[in-house]
Amino acid sequence: MEWLLHAGDDPGHKIMLMFIAIVLFVALMGLILFVVDRPRNPSRWFVGFGFVGAALVLLTLGLLYPAVRTIGNSFMNRNSTEYVGLDNYVRAFTEPQFLIVLGNTALWVLVAPLVATFFGLAYAYLVDKSRFESVAKGLVFLPMAISMVGASIIWKFVYEFKPVGVEQTGLLNQFIVWLGGEPQQFLISAPLNTFLIMVVFIWIQAGFAMTLLSASIKAIPDDITEAARLDGVSGLGMFWRITIPSIRPALVVVLTTIAMTTLKTFDIVRTMTAGQFDTSIVALEFYDQQFRQGESGLSAALAVLLFVIVIPVIVYNVRQMRISEEVR
Amino acid sequence: MTIRMASKRRAIAVAATGASLALVLAACADTDDGGGGEDEATGASAIDCSVFEEFGDLEGTEVSVYTTIVEPEAETQTASYVPFEDCTGVTINYEGSREMEAQLPVRVQAGSPPDIAILPQPGLLQTLVRDYDAVLPAPEQVEANVDEFWAPEWKEYGTVDGTFYAAPLGSNVKSYVWYSPSMFEEAGYEVPQTWDEMMELTATIAEGNEGAARPWCAGVESGDATGWPGTDWIEDVVLRSAGPDVYDQWYTHEIPFNDPQIVEAFDTAGDILKNPDYVNGGLGGVDSIATATWTDAGYPILDQNCWMHRAANFYQTQWPEGTEVSPDGDVYAFYLPAIEGDEKPTLVAGEFIGAFTDRPEVQAFQTYLSSDAWANAKAEETPAGGWVSANNGLDPELLATDFDRLSAEILADPATVARFDASDLMPAAVGTDSFWNGMTEWFASDETSQQVTDKIEDSWPSK
Amino acid sequence: MSTVEADTAAPEVPRPPSGMSDRARKARKALSNPWASTLAVIIAILWTIPTVGLLVTSFRPELDVRQSGWWTVFGDALAGEGVFSLQNYETALFDGSTDLATYFVNSFVVTLPAVFIPIVIALLAAYGFAWIDFRGRDFLFVAIFALQIVPIQITLVPLLSAYVDMGINGTFWTIWLSHSIFALPLAIFLLHNFMKDIPRSLVEAARMDGAGHVQVFFRVVLPLLTPALAAFGIFQFLWVWNDLLVALIMGNPDTFPLTVRVAELAGSRGGDWHVLSAGAFIAMIVPLIVFLSLQRYFVRGLLAGAVKG
């Protein structure tokens, strides 16, 4: 047992454990599928549970339970020892900075997913089938391979400010100086700073959108493009009339996923400005209250708020799923 | 020692560690045979092993330590544990993470705390005690050590609601102004001895402002802790303009944050920091203080764009490699002078040792860390300097650099009135939030000292 | 496979009309107007410049990094006075108490199961939600979809407590399990979407032939999902490889991956971040290789000819 749990610092042992884990897992899943496949006429529920059961069990224990607990905590005091009713929510909505935080979050969730998806889609479409496709996509994918904190540090460099008379180290200000302008302090003027921070997020997430949309563009059956071409459709018309409608479900998925990521991401703002100069967002407030202030009640309320913000996105998706279900 | 400074850090560090390690091994080998050890205290890092006998046979046990101290500083930390490990046969499992302050509460709540955590500030200790009831009171041996080697204030910082939990470890001296001795000499300037002299010097230098050059430079950007270097500035001035008693009332909230004396201190600091003729040398205007990275904010001194930069003793390690830190070198620091009187108000900070378990080996290790033996071992294992402790058993001769000895001198000076970094003692909602934000707003916007202090006062938790 | 060929723009190979070689290439020509190419190049440049800056920075001495812009090296190099050094890489690679190879091994040991396990579980679940019509299916699916918004941070304490109670905390098992759980909502959501794109007639035809769901899953659905699996696999690999939070909370020094090491490079007080640039590059290499090598599974036309509509 001890051998199975702890590998110490022996690399061989670690790799063995890894293979054992994979083999055990494959055996377990195999067993489940074997059992599911056994009966001649299984009930649908039985088969269904065989397929989705493992996911349900893990998610209930790992995500649902903590989520419910958090909802409970949002009605408790800072270390969850006393019931305080709606106090945390009242606090969240009366803190002087909070309207700005909500406004910023709305701005993020409206702008960032759209722009990131736009660039990802445009690029995936433009380089599709081109000679350098793989390398070209690699370039836009690169930012994804850098951690969010790393990416933020890179962009802090780009926005860096040095006064007149000192050599510029930030690329953006260098451009301004080259064009004859005065160097600017980009990160302290709201609301411009929020958009500049969003650029970092977009820079990262465009790679995500590109990868998924590229896979989906390639799944468009050739018969469709072929038929359109015979009808004389080409260029932008092909893009708007054939590509977009064909990958519409994937677009919705990508937009939704990036929107969810937008709501949860706090490290970029944290690294760029620490939420100062009116740049904070709900996710960062949640993180700060939880981990820096030890305000478990207030942070739980903020997490619940995130969930509330995302409800429209969920509703939209459910409607989209209904629509595509009918088409099918 | 000066030879060490000039030569390559890394090689020396390794060599020094190796040398003292050998000595320790020799000393302990003797101890094992003779059972005593008092006589062998000739070697560099030899420590008195008999102290740990009362904890029983600890051979083969392990103690886990969790801290914010990562490489390269972690190397000198772990090296300083070696004498203890050699004496007792305990293995210290060291884990450093910059995210430790966020993660320690998670581990504590989940029931898997480390044995010992090195807490970077008393505020975290208070949270752990009051919210999670997780830290164990210090064992009597530790308390005895602290009574012997530390001033009563330091014991007080490790005390929460009347119970003593955490012994102090290292100390920082924050009341320094960095400058370039060679630049001063060339221009014929003297190091100011009083606040007024400093302001006069500032005015003199400002007359010669050229291009981006200004008398002072400052920067408070520090990732998610942006603002703290600004709070240090204010604290230093409060300590000087309003005095230590008001300072104590201020952080304990006996007087409000926006008390007129505090607003006045903001304005006094503002005479320098918000005067576009005085700041921000090589970095821009007043508002650039809010965005300049604190680690680089003193660098304009090297380009002769800035003359003075107020920063703590640990700024010593921030200078780029090859910078000579000495009284007649590229950079050095002078004590930020008092405004009046003969006392030397000094802003200090430090780390504390919190324990979450009470096994004998853990208590033995706590005892070691709170002793003079550890302080001296640590001094020897830090050949590049940048470390000091207010532990009065520390032999200043063992410190690596002139500058560290200066810090030790200030800490030991009877005229010194030391006060702990107030933002570390204020409630987290102020000390790690509104005070920090208030500082950046003060620099980046037109808000007056009154407006900023009013806002911070509003954020003070009511409980 | 005739399908890979469109990717490579190889010399003309005669194909029957049902293939797509000739016509696909013609289509390409129709699209390649100068505007499109210009736009693609502009995006590529915009996206690459910051990364190039990072790369150049990683080879510059500390003081240079802080005193002049990275682009100046090109001018300096022409003038013959550019200073490049490997110091940052040296520090990043060798300056620690633990050997870098250990961190690499840990990263691999953490990542492989943490990619494989959730993908398998999510594939099965996505199949269940897409093709098995059981009671409560839609509700469950929407619930899982909604769980995407749960911030990982709120799960740490409950999960870690459970692991401590079970006595398995600080092992690779808890890290694999945690990553698997966190990956599931998005994995199921994405794979379900791709799964639904498979024409209904294809699955139903197989069912008519008497194939059980398990057979349909393996024989019909799985092969068609290759691009989707490659796409999601890349991301799951990336997220796990770049993860710091789970590694720090659930692991211990024996299991720490590369990210922990890289994060340390900034120094206790954050002053050594020039070394980070080198560390970031070292950590980036593996995900990039994975991305480029999984690219070839991004193939077009898997469905071509298999079914009408």
C-alpha cells in the first residue's frame, strides 16, 4: 500500500506508479463497459448510467458538493462559524468600489470572448489549407503555452513607461516616441487600462478559439463547399454563407467556453495591476477576499455572484442546444 | 569579508557552506563520542548540541517547514539548519512557495498543516490563531530563548490575545535611504543627519534638475502586493512626525486612520513624494511612483538620474550584479533621519515561527530557530549579505557586509526606538488592501491626503 | 489516408472525383487573395512579437533588460556590440537544490494520466449524453455544463480534507484525481458538441445492425472524433502542464512539477523576474511540441463519403 501511494524521489518508481494508475483506470472502465454491454435488453437508464456514471460521481464529489457548501458559506461570517443572513451580499453590493468591479466584469465578458473568437476564427480560416498552416497556427498557439502570469509579465513589458529623456523599454511607448509622441502611463488611466489588460487575455485565448474552430472548419463536409462553389460563391461570401453557418454550434461552444474562462480568470489582472486603478473584476475580488483577507463568507458570496452572472450564458446555450436538436 | 563581496557570489556560497559543514561534522562527531559539546564550540558553525538532549532521541525523525522563502535565499535558509540536523539526526523537509500565504490557510483548514511555518508577518499569525485556532503556543524553551535574546516588543509581535505563539526569526530594518557615495562625493554633498538637512539637500539637488533627473526616486508596484513600499514611507514619517506613541494608537485604531496627525504625516511625506520637482528621478512624474516596480525603483541612482531612494535593508540584494554596496562604493544607505529629538525612530519587520504540531523534534527545532546559535549559523551561511536579525545573541562580526553590520548596529543601538511595520499589524482589510490601494491612488490621482485617509478609515472593519 | 493529403499541398496526385485533392486546391486559390494573406500575416506578427520579445529578453543580461528595450539588440548586434548571455538559462536550469530533470519527470508523471483519464471519462459521458436517451439526460447535461463556472479555489479545502481523511494526501493519486475532476465539465461539454455533429443516420444505421452502444462507441464514433480529441487533448495537456495551483496544494516537494520550479525563479521578493523569461521558455517547449505533433490529427473530411447529409 505504502509502495502504491508514495514514490519518494525515485523517478523509476514514479513512472511505474503512472503506468499502474493508467492500467488500473483502463481496467476499471473496461469492467464498467463490459457490464453495461452484458444484458441482452438493458434498460436505457442502465446503459446511460454506465456511460455517464463515472463522470457524475466525480463531479458530484469534486465540484457539486464544494459549490453547494460555498452557497451555504455565503450566508455565514468570515470563518463560517455564524449565520449572518444576507450580510455578505449586502456588503458586496455596498462596497464603494463594487460598482466599478461589476461594470468591469460586464465589460470583460462582453468584449473579451467576442474579440478572441473573432481573431481565432479569422486566423483559422485564413491559414486553413495553406502551405505553412501548421507553423502559422503554432505562432498563434504559442501564447497559450505560456502561463497567464508569464503572459502578463510579457505584456507589462510592452506597456512599460519611462519618462522623456530615458530610453524606453516598453514597445508600445517606443512606438509612440518613434511617431513623435509623448510616452504614456497606460496602466493607470481607466477605462483604457481595462481594455489593455483584456488584450493579454485575448492574446492568449485566440489560440484556443483558433485550435477548436480549425478542427471544426475541417469537419465541414466537402460536398457543401463544393456545391456552394458550383453556385458561384467565393471569397468572403463563402466565409459568411458557408463556413459560419456550418460551424455555428462550435462557435457558440467556443464563445461560451471563453466567456466562462473570462469570468474565472483573475491572474492576469492580479499580475498587471493587482486590481488597482479601477481594473478589478469579480474573480479577483473573490480570490483576494478568500486568500488574502481570509473573508470566507464574503468570498463565497462573490463566487455565487459569478454563478449568477453566468446564468444568461447557460440559458442561451440551452436554447441553442434545443434549436440544433430540432434541426437534427 | 570584502574579498567575498567582490568575487562571485555563487562559488563562495558553495565553498563557505562546504567549509562550515565540514567543521560542523567534525564538531558533532566529537559530541557524539564525548556527549558534551561545550568545549568544541571553536568551529565556525559549531553549536551546543546538549541543548537538545532534553527532547530525547530524535534520530531519524522529520520536521516539515513551509515558508515564503524560495531560491536563491532558500539555500542559505536550509544551510543554516544543518548544524541542528547534525546534532539531532532530524531531517528538515523544506518547502518554499511564494503563494504560501494564500495556501497555508487552505492546508490548515483541510487538516494537513506543516509542522512549522515561517510566517512573513504577524497579521498572518493573528488570522491563523483567531480564525482557525491552528497555531500552538510556543513551548517554554522557545519562550525562554525569546526572553533572553529578543527585546520585549519582538515577543509582543508573536503574541496574540495574551498568548505567546511565535518566536521572531530574521529582522528587516526599513528606515534607510539608498544613495550613491561616489555621486555625493563628486557633488560635495554630505549625508544628512537631520530631516531638515535632508530637505535642504533635496532643494539644493532639485535646483540642478536636468531632463529626467530628480533628487528622489520611488516605486510601489509589487505585483498583487502593489502599494506596500508606499505604506512603509508613510509609516516611517508617522513614526517621526507624530512619534511612537501615536504610531501605536494608529495601528491599534485607538485613533482613527484619518486623525489629523496622520494626515499631517501624509503631507510631510507628500512634500517629497508629491512634489514634481523632487520626484521621480529617471522614472517619470509623481504618478509614475504608482507603476514603477519597487525592485527597480532605485536603479536610476546608477544612471545618475536619482539621488536618494528610501528602501529597506533587503533592497541590498536587489541591486544588479556587479554593483558595489559599500560606504565608498556605487551605492550605500543612510539612516532616514529623525525630524526632532535624539531618539532614532526605526521601522522594522521580520518573520515569525509558527508551529502546528508539538512533537519533540518540532519543539527542538523551534528552540534551535529561536536561539543565538541559529542566528549565528545563518549569518555565516549568508556570505553575500542581505540578512540581519534583532536577536541580541547575534555576533555582528559574523555578518557578511558592512551594510548588514550597520543594520545590526541600528537594531542594537539604545537610542533606537523600533516599531514594527504597521500595515502588517493592521487588520488585513486595511493592511493588505485599502492602505495599499490608498497609496497608489494618492500617487496616481489628485486625491488629497485627507481624502485618501478618509477612505482607508471607512474600510476599517467595524468588529 | 487520402484525407491527410489536403494538408500538405503535395504534388498533384490523381484522385477520383470523390476525393478532394484537385478541387480543394482550386478552392484554396480562390481564397488566397492578397487581402486575406495580408490579414493572416498581420495577425501572425501581432501575436508573435511579444513572444519574440520574451525570447530575446531571456538571452539578455539583467541590467540590459531593465535599461533598454529588447528590440535594441538587433541594432546593437549589427554594430557588433550586442550582449547575449546564457546566464538566465544557467540560473533557471542549474541553480536549485533539486535537479531540473526531477521536475521534468514529475511534470510528465502528473500530466499523462491527468490527460488520459478525464478524456476517457468525458468521452463516455459525452457519448451517453449525445446518443443514449435516458431519463433526466438533458437536466444532467445542463448541470454539468453549468459546473464549468465553479472556481477551482472553492474546491480545494473540501477536496484536500477528503484526501487527508483517506490518508492519500500529498501523493500523485490526489493530483491525478483532482485534475481529472476539474477537467470534466469542459471536456464533456466540448466533446458532446463534436459528438452531436456526427450524423444521426450513421449511429442509427449501426444500431439497426444490432450493435450495442459499446460497439457503436468504439467502431463508429471514436474514429470520427480524432480531430476533436486532438484539439481537446492539446488543451488538457497544456492546462495540466502549466498548472501551479493544484500542484502546490495537493502535492508535496516530491511531486512538484516544472511550474513550481519556474515560479520560484522570481526569487522570494519577486526581484529576479528576468530569470523567469528563461524559465518560461524551458517550460513552453514541451507543450509546443505536443501542439505541433498533434496537428496532423487535424484532418479534414473524415465524414466525406461516409454518409449523405
